[in-house]
Amino acid sequence: MTELMPAELGDLSATGAALTERYTHSLMNTFGPPKKVLVRGEGAYLWDADGKKYLDLLGGLAVNSLGHAHPFIVSAVTSQLTTLGHVSNFFASAPQIALAEKLLSLIDAPDGKVFFTNSGTEANEAAFKITRKTGRTKIVSTVGAFHGRTMGALAITWKPAYREQFAPLPGDVTFVPYGDAAALEAAVDDETAAVVLEPIQGENGVVVPPAGYLQAARRITSEHGALLWIDEIQTGVGRTGDWFAFQAEGIVPDLVTVAKGLGAGIPIGACLGFGAASELLQPGNHGTTFGGNPVASIAGLAVLTVIERDGLLANVSAIGNHLAAAIEALDHPLIGGVRGRGLLLAIQLTQPVSDQIAALAMEAGFVINNPIPDALRLAPPYILTKADADSFVAALPALLDKVEVP
């Protein structure tokens, strides 16, 4: 049921065209024209301002881990707001402490500590500062990497179109081919502060490295006294069927950054440090006004509780495997395969037409994403059902048949 808003908040019920026109006059043109104006979500579905319904297979860019308006999250956040909303980090709150303890318990490692942020890029900024506290400055990142848009996170992000117009960025960053353990070993030396890796490159089209790559990175960094920093902002909190994607290789990093799915739509991120890395930031070194406030923290705690309570890690793996197999079984000439893990998948295309397919899917009532010209990304909520998945698979061939191949 749609909640009624107080009239004092202004006209929020206009048509999509009218709201889009207002958007262009009031918001900076950072993202280009919005594809739709969305007004409501429930479970794995969304509705736009004109009443059209969509199956959400993007999950707010891997954020809406529990879908939309999940009753447990709504209840937890509402209850917290009526009790204590914000206090600043001069003070602690019980939800903040409980969430930190819960996150650390999900990683089998000694001596862990957490710094809470408002987003993924801020979590990476915190990790970047931690690497500087080692007394070294050299960081090794990878070709195709995406770690955020702030200046520090951008320095370790690969895409030249994102980087070049904001140069000079924080320096001493080396990029090596992703998934190439030999190249990584050649780049890391005793002056290296950290190696930063995504366990799966999401923004680069869901690129999965070879088995053993993260194990090699753990060995290489340990041999040179460098930190291993794993960016789990898109892959973490159950997205791949494990709590954290790096756990599939049986390693423990020094730094782990998370965000996106942790808050299920409430802005929150975290930088987790283990061993010596957990002690490098000391009073005065870093800070945040909103990070880890009671509302964001209770949201994160509620998300982890529901994932455990409802067995959603198993659902992520089962539905992800089913979806990948069903898409490949279509045997369409535009489909070159499916890659990824759990509910972070890419449909590899045989032609650079992902923009056309994403637009056609939207028209047909499916929200998907085209991160690169020849791949489509799927990052749906963990509550996605087999029937939901099958409805997309059934519609996909007709969408592909409408594509104009160059």
C-alpha cells in the first residue's frame, strides 16, 4: 500500500514527464536524464510515477539486498528513529557496537576492528589513509578496477575517463592486469604499502579472476610486508553466496571495505581492519559525522539478521545458478555466455549492444544494467524467486530479437 505524504512536503504525485522536467531544472547534470521517476517498491518490484511495474534485477546497483520496503528493515529503522536517530561520534550507541561485533564475527580472524562510513567510496578513503599509516605510499591496483569517485578512491580506479579530468590525484599508484598473479608479483616490492583488489570486478562487467588469484595476492603481500586490501563494496554481505567473496578462497585480508548491500538502501559503509592494520588509525587521524549513526547501524544489523534467519545465502547461490543456466540454455546468437557468482552476474554479448537491450528491457518491465558495451549486469535482491527469474528469462529472447546489430 502506498503511504500518503503530508501535503506540506510539496507536489510529489506529478506524472513522470513533469517530474523529469523538474529534475532537469533542479539537480546537477551528474547522471544525465533519469530513465524513470520511481515512486514505490515492494519486494523485488518497483513502480514508476505513471504506475508501470518493473522487476528489479539491478537492486539499486547491488544495494537493495532485501528488496524494497522489507518489513523487518522498516520496523527496525522506524523503531530506532523514534528512540535515537543521531548523536555524532563523540558518543557510542548500542546498534553501532552490535553491528561492528556482528561484522567481525562473520570473518574468522583475530583482532579485528571496524570504522563505519556513509558509503563505499568513504570506506575506501578510510582504507587508503590506513595504508599511508604504514609509512609506505606505493599502492598496486588493477586494470579495470573501480573503487569510487572521491579523490583517493579515484586514484586507485582504472578508467581514464573518470580519472584524467581530475588530475593530479594522490600518486604512487601502479596498475597491473587483473587476474594475473605473475604481474602482481612483479609489481609488489618491499616499498609497497598495499595491494587493493576486487574479488570480482563489478563495474568492469562482472569479471571473475582465475581460481587461486586471491591466495596468490595474500602470499605476495605477506612476503613483502604489504597490506592486502579487498574491496567487497559490491560483492560483500552475501551477494556472491558467501558473506564475503574472498572467503571462497580461504584467505583473510588485512583490510576489507563494504557498503551497498549492508544497509539495504540506508547509506552505510565500513572499513574492517585485522591484525596490525586494525590499530593504525588513531584519534585525530580520521573521522566522520554521520558514519555508524544509530539508524544506519540498526539497518545493517537488521539486514544481517534477515539474511541469516531466512537462509538467503543459500537462495543467492541457488537462484543465481538457476538464472545463469537458464540464460545460457536460451542459446541465442547474441548471448556469448554468463559469468559471475551468486546474484552478481553478467550476460556476455557477442555484439556491443548492451545499451539497446537495457532500454528494451526497461520498456518490457525489467530493470537491468549495461556497465560495458558488450555485457549486461544483473544484481537483483537476495529474495528473488525462481518464478521472478524465469519471467525475465522467458522475456529475454524477444528483447534480443529486436536489437539492431551494427
